Amino acid sequence: MTEAERGNRDDGLSAAALIGAEPGQPGEAEGLQEWLRTDRAGRPAEEVLGWAIRTFRPRIALASSFGAEDVVLIDMWWRIDRDVAVFTLDTGRLPEETYEVMERIRRQYGIAIATYFPQAPAVEALERDRGCYSFRQSVEERKHCCGIRKVEPLRRALAPLRAWVTGLRREQALTRTGIDVVEWDAAHGLVKVNPLAHWTEEQVWNYIRAHGVPYNALHDRGYPSIGCAPCTRAIQPGQDIRAGRWWWENPEHKECGLHVGPGTRD
């Protein structure tokens, strides 16, 4: 079977069914509903990603913070289709190492990276009225900061899309144990594709090493999960991989609002 034939094959969900769905709804088409009801754990990540690219192009993009899972997906997409659509959210407080790996990725794959920044007036008001470290005062204050620096820019990034791809994995955190490979993202009104949902951390790193994928240097210093510099620290052996994110909070609160849906708890 040729690649074109594989692309046109009915995988239980036709492109027409998805593209014809009304914005803000998971779609009336039976094929879409069947896909969303069915656990696709047995399908290789490359197959899921390839299906998503064929189905939604050009209205699909990968959301990347340039963590280990995200660079795997950039490489995987590039091997399927050299026209990689990727965006990132620059909160203004990222570690230097994140910018460094971003540039390495840009050069190695020859891709453009769309960068979304928070609205300057909102950041100015936040720091004027609440200070530079208000996010450590309470979960509510932290989510307020995340809302300005991450959630609002994400809404702008997703506005023209019908689907987005993420590096979420079930074993990353207590808040992510229920995610599926393909979900309906009701909060943003589009399909969410998590090709690595069932991957282990070992699988992620095996892929990186096998394909020579650039990765964030902080991973080698005890940072398995990397966000804003003031909200991320190294973890100790045996700790949950997101223990270094907002370490002053209880584990069940450790989401920033980007990933809200049936499989995540915020």
C-alpha cells in the first residue's frame, strides 16, 4: 500500500467527518464520536501523528515547550512531513537552556517556530499590582500568573486550528493519568492529539538517543519537567517527574491551565 493510499484509508475516522464538524462541538459524525470513544493505545505514535497531519493539515500544529516529549514529536513529524508546524509560548521567564535548545531545533530541522508572548499590558499590571513572585502566595495567584503568561497566548495560538498535538503522557503526573491518544478538547473547541500518551519515559529517551534529537541541557541536571525558571527546580531520585514544578503546591494542583479536559485535572 502506498503512502497516499494509507492516507486515504478509513481508519475509523474520515477527514471529511472531522473537518465537517461544527466548531465548538465534538462533531455529529459517527466516525468522530467512535474515534473519541475508542482507546488507541495499540497504534504506534508515528501512525497516530501521521493520521492527524493528513486529516487536519494545514490547520494543525504542535505545541512545544521543548521538553523531551516535544522534541521527539518534532523529529517524528519532520520524518513524516518536512513542513513541521510548531508553536511555543514564551512567558518571558523561561530558562536560558530552553532558548538554546529551541535554536538547535530550528537549525537542525530547518523549521520556523511561531512564538506567542503574553500581552504586555497584562504582564505590566501583574507585576505592578502583585509583584514578581505573586505566584508563590497561593494556587489562585499562581494560576492567575499562568493565565496571563500561558493560557491567553495559547488561546491565540489555537484560534485558527482544528487540531493540536501535545507531548502529554499518562505517567507524567497524577493529573494526566486519564488522557487518551485522541481527545475532544472542549475548552478550546478542537481535537487534541497526544501520540505519546502511553509512552514511558524510557521510550522517550530511547527515541532521542536513537535519532540524535537535540534536547534541553537541564534534563541532564535533574530537571525531567521544565517550565518557567522561577517555578522549576531539579528533583531527587525516585520523586515524581513533575515534583520540581511548583514544588510548594500539592501534586493534584500541578497544572497551569493549558491542558484541561476529561483526561486531566486542573
